[in-house]
Amino acid sequence: MSKVLAAATAALLVFTVAPALAKPNKAALEKSYLDLNEQCRGGSGDDPDTIKACDQREEVSARLRQLHVCFAGDRFQRCK
């Protein structure tokens, strides 16, 4: 089961995170952030996949901040 989850996570990252990190597309970055945030918050704190999702979420968050976009509460807004 964990191998299937790892493969699904890897595929998700290839198709959502990698393009978002390569090109500063606001919509793609926002989608990647939401997907990674769900994995990060929904996973076990000691699971390497959860830790990886949280780390990648922070990378996407930094890219969004470069575009002056922040996630606050439950939505994206312009950073102050």
C-alpha cells in the first residue's frame, strides 16, 4: 500500500509541483500549494512522504510570495 501511495505522490509531484517550480504561473503554484498542503496536514508527522510534502509546500509558498501571493486561513490573497 505504501509503495502505491509513494508512486501516486511522485506522479502528483511530477505533474503539479515540477512545472509550477519551473515557471512562475500563479494558478499552477496555487494548485500545487493546495495539493501539498493537503498531503502535509493530512499525513503522519513522522512519515517521510509527509515531511517531503511539507518541505515542498514551503518551496511553493516561497515562490508564491515572490509573486506577492500568500495563503491566509482558507484562501489566497495579496501579501502585505
